Amino acid sequence: MPSNDIQAETAELVPVHVNHLIDNGELAAENAWCVSYDTNTLPEQRPAFVPLALWQANQDDSELAPLLTSDTELTPELGQQLSTTSAIAVDFPAFTDGRGYTIARLLRERYGYTGEVRAVGDVLVDQLDYMRRCGFTTMALRDDQHPDDAIRALNAFSVRYQTDVEVRQALFERRLVDTQQ
């Protein structure tokens, strides 16, 4: 086996601890949670986000929370099961993979999830406003992204035309209501 494959396998088993965490629009002072992509073994470091099947097998451990991959199918049964946890991480394997936005929006709108929804993986500053609008409360930035840029990006827009998980009326609908009063 080539040495690059061994390094990739080893790196995949090591929990990821992100230094740049945006929590509710502010830079978090600390990040206690690590992310483990290992589907077979629980990480020693806790608290930890772990792959969904591993979390389901260990739901009695309060220091574990589910890590949803971008191809996770949110069924009503899974939505109900996820409602019992206080935090859920959604993985973005590449910044071009937008399925995580749909997962967050479904968690909030269809299944009424009210806990923390954290974006992990290939998270860029350019995505943060869209993530927040889809229901993410916490975003773990990729190491090369600057937290100051992230805070500015989250505050760049004061008015949005479309609806999101918090604002249920489009701008034209809000303006129509204002003119009728």
C-alpha cells in the first residue's frame, strides 16, 4: 500500500478540532467539540460528533452527537430520533456540495429541530450567510479562513429578498403588509 494511502487512512481516524468556530454570529471563545469521521471506533476525546450509525448505537452517551453526511436521507423516523439530541453536525465534504443546506433547512422546517446545527468540513466565509439562513447556528471554519472575515460576511446584508428559516415572508410580502397598514 502506498504511503499516501496510509497517511489518508490515519488522518481520517483522528478527530478534528476546529480553532475558528462561529457561534450565533460571533467568534466562539472555545470549541469543546471534536469531529470524528471514523465509522467504527468512538473517539477518546469528548464531547464529539460521530457518524450517524455510531451515534445511533451509542445514544445513551450524552457526550456524543450525530454527524450527518451530505447524502443523509432525513426520514420522519430519523427526524424524530434526532430531536432527542442537543446538537447535530452536518458535513460539507466540498464547498461545492450544497446538500448540507437542505439537511439544515429540513431539520428546522419539517422536523422542528431547535438545537444547535453545526456546519463542519469544507466551510468557507462566503457560505456563512446562506448557512445561517438555512438554519445553521454554528459554523466551523476551514483552517485557512479568517474569523474576522467571517464576522463581516455574516453582517454584510441587512435586507434579504427571499424567505429563510427565520423570516417567513419575502420582502415584497412584508412591504405589501406595511403599505396596507
